Amino acid sequence: MFSRRRARKAQEQQRDLSARIRSAEAADRAGAAAEIAKVRDQAWALRELAQALEREPLPDTFSDIAGAFCDALFRDRVARERVEQILALPDDQPAELVRAWTAFMAECGAGAAMETVDDELGQDVRSRLRRLAGQGWRHRELSRMHKDSFAYYIAFGTAVVLVHDAVRRSAPLPGDEAEHARKEIRTALERALALPADSDERLGVLVALSMRPDEEETWTDRALAGLRIDEALALCRSPEPARVTLGLEALHSLMLFGPVLRRTAIRTTLDRVCVPDQEPYTFSEGLLGYAALQADDPLDDPPVELFLNALGHPDEVVRAAAASGLDRVGPGLPEEQRVVAALTDSLDSDPDAEVVRCAATALAGISCADEANTRAASRALARHADSADARVRAASVEGALLRDEPGAFARLTTELQRADVQAVFVSVTDAFVIDSRNDLTDVQRAELTRHLERLRQDGWAEHPGDDDETDAETRAGLVEQVLVALRGSAR
């Protein structure tokens, strides 16, 4: 009698949870998922949560349900070991991993197994898992890790969420929605074409095009971003030089502000149009496109020679683009020493101030594989520690902070105490606080807070220095942003 009562109670609980996880309220769905993960019937829990993941309309709530799904997987040894095997597949076989994952989910009652995996989805999954591994979470070694360890929990759960999130986002837009979106994209690009290249007005149109139309994420954001890149690539194939220029500008903006898709097509396009005899501004935009690709996911063969040669181009806009991208395309290659030497030469002797600034910034941020090259970059920046150009001084300070050089923090606080503090040093402070969040001492936090609060109380935002091109609202917002980061770093 007691066993029948328990069975009936379990069935009632399952019916209640099944109804709640289908609620129209996101909070109800997330709460029900957490409870489902704990029920005794593990097979039922996996089915319910897998199906909930497949139909979840909101990416934000998806993360909550995915966490509960991982908790249920932890409890089911057979399912957990199956997932470990899937995640252990080599990085160069992302399509096989996706096929295995979707087959597993289909067995759980969620969706259908993918027989064909397009390159876009495969590249997305590979990039996501590479970044996870790059952060130290060894998803491919789960079977050899202690199952109760924090490292196992994070690597397993994060990998599962990343893979299935990529699968959900890979769905294309329905035909009529896609055609409507294309028309809107083309209209925006034609509006940009009527504006001068390299103008704030054109940039405003392209940035707006690159952003999501709504603040809330949707599952179709990635498909829409792909359509935007397709239209930018179509411009790059035009016989009209003005359209090619706009296409490269649009690609650069889209890669900066959205997901980097169509990587193979973008690389092929850049290789075709980014040539030394190209119109200088168009050439510079192509160089920036290469750098954006490399920053998203390292290229197998980044065009480092093209960048090195571009540092000697007669037009300063090309030299500036080459300098600003070399810190991304150059590290870790046999040419790394030449890259640091070329940037140093630009920093020391280029006649254009913007090229010098870009070279300084690149030397500050470059992450060399050879420590000797890192030291060479540091020495080059140290020679310009007292530069009259605030941006060059800021790069020198930032590089010293990133490399934890003696006296770096004192150099930053000295700049923050100047009567003519430049906004670039507040930006450097912001980056330093974020990067050092866990290592910032109480004394450092208190000193930075004191300097920032003084800037706010003195009305610093309303009185820009000679080299400061930011407006008062931007400067005020930057100070508040750093103060918020400092409060968030308090232990």
C-alpha cells in the first residue's frame, strides 16, 4: 500500500512539474527545471529537461534549464559517460561531435539527430570548445577527472551548454522572414553607400546594422547576423570600387559587434581584395578585417607578411591599420621577433602621430610566445614613458601593467593625479581593474577609488584636456564605470 502511495505521489509530482516547465513564465520554467533535476526517476528527468531545452523560447532561460539538465546528467552514470565520450572527440572533428550530440539528444526525446552538419555550425562548436580549453577547462579529459571536483563540474556543464546553445542558434530563418531581413539589410547598406567613406555618419549606419534589433537575445540572432555578412560579402564582389569599400567597412563592423560567421568566405574575400595596389582606405579596412578574424579564432596561416610590408606603405591610413593589427596576427609565429622590431621602428620613427599611437598600443597588448620579444616590446614602450602624446604614454603604462612591471601602478596613479588627466588613462584604469579583479589589493583599490571620486567631484568630465576627443557624457560614464568595477572587486 505504501509503495502504491509513493508511486501515485511521484506521478502527481511529475505531472505538476511537467506542467510548470511548460509555463508561459520564464521564472516558473527555470524553477521547475531545477526541481526536475532532483527527482528519483532519472530517465524521466532527462527526457523532460532535454525536451524543455529544445522548445525554450528565451536564450537567457535556456541557460538555467541547461544547468538543470547537466545536474540530471551528473546523476545518471550511463548518460554522463556517453556525454564524456562525445566531448572527447578531437577538435578537428566538430561535425562528428555535433552528429553524436544531436543523436544523444534525440534519444532523450529532443529534436532529431543531424546527419549533415554545415561548416558554419562545425566552426562555431570548434571555436567555442577551443576557447573553453584555452581557459583551462579540460572538456576532452573528463573521463580521467575526479567526478566530484569543481574542475569537472565546470568543464562538463559549460561544454554541454556551449554545444547545445550552438545547435539551437544554427537554425536558419524561415524563408519569408529571411527575405524581409535581406531587404532591410540592403536598404541600410544603400543608405550607408550614399554617405562618405570613413565618416562618422556612415559608421553610425553600419554600427546600427551590426547590433541586434532588440535588446533581448533571440535564437534567430545568429541567422540574421549571417544574412548581414552575406550582403556585405556580396558588396565585396561588386565591380564598383565604392561598393567594395563599403563591403569591407561593413564586414569589419559586423565582426566587431556581432558573431564572426562565414569565416572561410570572408578569408577568401580578403585574400582577393586586400592587396597592396588597392585604394589605401579600402586596403586598410581589409587589414582590419584580417585582424578581426584572427582575434575571434586564430587563422591557420595569418597574413603576417602582408601586415609587415604594409607598415612601409606610403599612406598613413594603411600603416596605422597594419600596426593596429600586428599584435593579433603576429604572436606565436616564426616572424614574431620581426613583428616586434617593426612595431618598435614605427613607434620610434613613423612621421604620422596615429601610426605611432597604433604601434604603441600594439606593443602594449602583444602576447609573445618568446619572452625575449616581450622584453623587447617593454623596452620600446619604456623609452616613450614621458611622451608628450597622452595615448603613447597610456600605452606605455598599460603595457607595464599587463606585464606586472615594477612601478607600473605608481605610473598609473601619477597620471590620474595630473591637472589635465586624459580620458585614455581612465580607460586604462578600467581595463586594469577588470583584469586584476582578483589580485587588486585593498590599498590599490582605495587609492584608485580616491582618485576617481576626485575626478567626479571636480567636474573633470566637463573639462577635457587638449588631446581628449571624448564628450562630457562619455567621460562621466567612464568614471562611473570604473567606480562600479572597483566596488565589484571588493572582497
